[in-house]
Amino acid sequence: MKKDSNASDCSSPCATRSMRLADLMYGHEGRFMCSLSGRFDPEKYIDAPPIQICEMKCGCWIVADGNNRVGLILRKNPEATIANIPDQLIALFPFGEWDSGLLEWANPCPKSFREAMKKQVRRVAAPKNSIYCTIERDKDKNFLAYNFTAKKRQFISATGETVDEAKRLLEEMLKVELGSENLSLVWHAQGSLEDHQCRPGINTGASS
Ligand SMILES: [Zn+2]
């Protein structure tokens, strides 16, 4: 990734420095995980590459490198802003100055840290006899719900235009297949089900 001398000089306006870390997009795919523990201590990361924060086409900013360090800061201080990170540990890349195509391929629908960290909620134990089903988005942007264990490893699937529709259709099929009205389905989402959703208010640009 390109790194130039003024990437971290706050050429970018105060507006960028006052952005909340929680509103930045979490750059890793999937659920939030933070492999670091303890407190964010810049001294500890003196040799680490700067936290790379890159502007997306839509105006949101995504953490391309340094997600764990940002996660560590947010755990202690959910209200932290970019200004809470020492300048020498930050590199800001406006759109066009980094390879956004690579990211779109690796992580097509990034969510904010706020959202990603929320999903960390512990799962409730599924009741016995639960039927584990999977839902994913197909390439036509419909939703495919499927199960292949409920009936002798037979693949049963349903497609819907919405998540709820696909789930409902599969549930109806399973009820018929298994001859039971009371099914306890446990859903696992494969990949992201949504498009990237911009955080309101952070992509308003320099309009003021
Ligand atoms: Zn966006």
C-alpha cells in the first residue's frame, strides 16, 4: 500500500480527526474479533506499521490495517476519535490513493466497528433437536436458505427475495418433509447478507 510523507500529517482536516473510531468500517471480513488484550499502549507498538485508515468510494473510512489496535482502543473508550491515536501511528489515505478494488473483493460489505462489535453478543444455547440451517446471498442477490442434514442428508433449499422470505419458505418445506409443525431452526449466515451500509453523518464530505 502506498505510503507517502504526508499520509499522516493531518492534512486532513479536523473533520477527519474528530471521526469516531466506532464509525469507521471494520476492515476484516466477518465477525469482530480482537486478538489483543489489555490497554492500547502506543509504546508497545512503536515498530508496528501505522494504522491505515482509507477512504471508500462512498465517503466512509475503513481500517485497512490495524483493526486489532482500533478494537483495543474502543473496548476501553467507545467514544474515542481518530485524535486519540498519536499522529505517528496513523496513515490516512483518501479515496484513489489506495487499492480499494482489493478490499471490495475481500470484504464487499464492511460494517462499522460499532456494528461489528455488537454482533459479539454471546449466543444463546440452541435447544436440543434444533435443525441447523444456512442462509446466504446468491450471485443474483437473492437469498438461499438450505439444510442438508434434517432428512437423511438430502439437500433442501429455498430461494427468496428477502432473508425472511427464504427462511420462511425453507421452514415450510422442512415442516412438510419432517411432518412436524414445531421445528426449532437455528440459522447460520454464510458470508454477508447485506450491502455495505454507510454510517449516517460520516460521509457528508466537506459540504459545510
Ligand atoms: Zn459507505
